[in-house]
Amino acid sequence: MGLVEYFDKRGNWLFNKRSFIPLFLYLVAALVIYVTDFELVDFTNIYWIIGCLSISFTGQIIRIITVGLTRSFGVAPQTHYFFS
């Protein structure tokens, strides 16, 4: 049971620190943006724009499917499931 207790302990730590972890990620992102040379990236290139939008929309589609396939456990009626 050592592995279960380890995962439980780490999961509880992450749950307790869930509001501070994004702050760390924002600081790292700000540092990367500050030191990055944006002259190497052509933001007017249509392939760059299409690539960024396709990644964004793919993430939104995954989110929609995930929420739609998740059972609501009494919050919504049984007939509101996605693909049912």
C-alpha cells in the first residue's frame, strides 16, 4: 500500500497548492517571453495563424467532448449525456 499512500499524499499536496501552481507557470512564461527574440517568428504567416488556431480549436473540441461524456451524478437528468 506504499504506492497508494504516496499517490494520496502527492494528490493532496497538489490539491492544496492548486491556486499557486499557475502563478509559478505565469512567472516562467513571463521570463520566456522576456528573453525570446520575436523577430524569428513571423506572425503574419498564414500557416502560423492556421497552426495556432487549429491547436486552439482542437483543445476546445477535446474539452467539449470530455464535458459531454462525463456523467453528472444527479445534477442533470440521464438523458443529457453526449452520444447516448
